[in-house]
Amino acid sequence: MSGIYVHIPFCKKACHYCDFHFTTNLANTKKMTDSICKEMEIRKKEFSSNYNSLYFGGGTPSVLAISEIKQILDHLSKYTTLSQQIEVTVEINPEDINEVLLSAYRELGVNRLSIGVQSLNDEILNWMNRSHNQEKAIQSILLAKKMGFENINVDFIYGVPGYPNRNIKEELSSLLSTKPFHISCYHFTIEDKTYFGHLKKQNKLKEIRDTQSEEEFKIITYLLCTNRYVHYEISNFSLPGKVSKHNTNYWKKNNYLGFGPSAHSYHYPYRSWNVSNNVQYIQQVSTNSFHPQKEKLSDIDHFNELVMLGLRTSEGVNLLEALKLLNEKNKSDFKVNIDRFLHDGLLKIKNDILVMNKEKWLLSEFISRELFILN
Ligand code: SF4
């Protein structure tokens, strides 16, 4: 299976922590929509027929007019057949959610929303420069459910510095009162080219202590798992049957096609990415000089990525598949490397699947790095 990703690089305002590619100048949404359609035409030979997910991400896709989303969908259907079963997700912010928009999305075939809630504490939302408050966030999820959406993800951020008395339990309890079908909980990071990055450079903001992060992670995991959510990836929890197909394609290293500025595509063993600049992107596409950057992954790169992504998931790493990528020397190095983690109980192998002890998932990045084979 594989997926399609469409990057919509516009936001109404910039959140202080965000380093995704977007602009707050909304003047060129029509030109951008035309350019994304043109890119699809240029790359029409790359389409296949077995997609299980179409994902509009960004940025904030909900800033596009309905007619612009429709234009992209109509264009896509010229090059591939999107079956009824395909997961069609639109990222949306709570303040954009209203009945008219949701019913238009449903008519267009959008069957999943990913709502950027982030927190249910108004002080934190304000500090992050988000446009909604906790009341609007709750109302937006309830309205989406009332309008018939049976698959809704909610993004939530933990590990926020400067709020040692943040009541994560209370926030999650109100979130759980709306019973979203899927919850992605991401750790707050201070990215260089953001407002918070700027504060960090001036020593006005520091990352949270590891012990507090761990404490919050434990509370989140406990609360969600005791409320029937399945913790299937380090940052992701789903009610039964609502696992994200979009994210799963990425973790399984399935192929995907990405359109729009900064979008990445993957077709084993090649990865490519579009320019992260709206003006250059539009110009490249309109002057037939579209040239994404491209790299070929070596077998070792591919192996390292399978390990890194697999250890983050409850499905783990399929060793039969992964070890085929290594020569005998690298295989034996890898076996030596995993031994100490098997011995410590951080990793285990069952039926040729290597999985991490979920209780220690926060260490997965460290362990992956220890297991990497050098090129
Ligand atoms: S978090 Fe979302 S809404 Fe905020 S700036 Fe980033 S992409 Fe835009």
C-alpha cells in the first residue's frame, strides 16, 4: 500500500514553536492550488493504483477554499482511482471548524480530520500563539462528530517548559470526554528558526527536565490506555480500528507521493523533496523546470531507518526483512549490539520481530542510534 501527501503551505498566523513550511501571506492560495495540480500533471507517470491514504497537511489545509480542495481532488482523480475505502484526511484547526465547511468536506469524500488542539489550557494555548481556546477545541471535536466524522485525530503537545504545574490529567480528562478516535501526543521541542528558538538563544527559554517529560508521558499513557486507546506508536494512540493509515505508511516505509512545496516523496530506494519556498516552487512548476532534490538510500540507510521507525511502533522490526539488507559482518555487529539491550529487558525478540519494551519507549531514539550500522 502507499499514500499521497499534499502540502498546503499557508497558516493564518505562526505558532511560536512551529518550523513546518508555511507562510502567513494568504494571497496566493489559488496560484498554489494551480501549481500543485500542475505538479501532479508533470509527475503523472509516478502514480499507481493502490493508495490507502490521501493526506492534506501543512500548514493549514483548511485555509483553502472548498473549491480549491475540490480542484486538487478532481485533478488527482485524472491520474489515479481513489477508492471509497481510502482514508482521506484534512488537517484543520479548531477555529476553522464550522458546519458549512465540515459538510462540504464530507461531500468531497474527506472522512478523517486531524484537529490541532495541542492543549486544553488557555494560558498555554495563548503562550504558543494558537488561535483557539479550550472551549473552542472541545466544541470543534463535538461538532465534527455530530456532523458524522467517524475518524478524528487530535494533536496534543506535552513536555511544555515553563508550566511545572500544568495539569495534564485534567486536560486529558476533558479531551477524553469528547472521545476522539485517535490521539497523537508529541513532545514539545524548541526548533531553531522559530520564535521559541529565538528565546532559547537569548537564554529566555529552556527545554523541560527529562524527569518531568517522563512523568507526563506516563500519565498520558496510563490515562489513554485505561480508556481503551491502543498505544501503537510512541506518540500515537487509537481506539480499535482507527489506526492512522497515513502514519503507518510512513513508519512501514511504504512508498508515498508528496506534492506541494517542501513535500517529500519516497519510492524505494529513492527519496526526493520539493523546494521549501513558495515562490520558487510556483516558478519551477510553471516554467517546466521542476526539479526536486533526490537521494538514493543505501541498503544500510534503509536498514537503519527500518530499525529506528520499527522500534517506535508496537509492531516492531521484522528482522527477516531487515537483516537481508546487511552483509555477514554487519549482521554479526548488529547481533552483538542488540545483546545488551535484550539482556537489560529493553528489547525482546519474538517470532523474528524485534520490539521495544513499551515502558521504556522514550529511550527508543537512543537505542536506535546505538544499533545503527555505519555506512
Ligand atoms: S502548528 Fe500548524 S497552524 Fe501553527 S504554524 Fe504550524 S502549521 Fe501553522
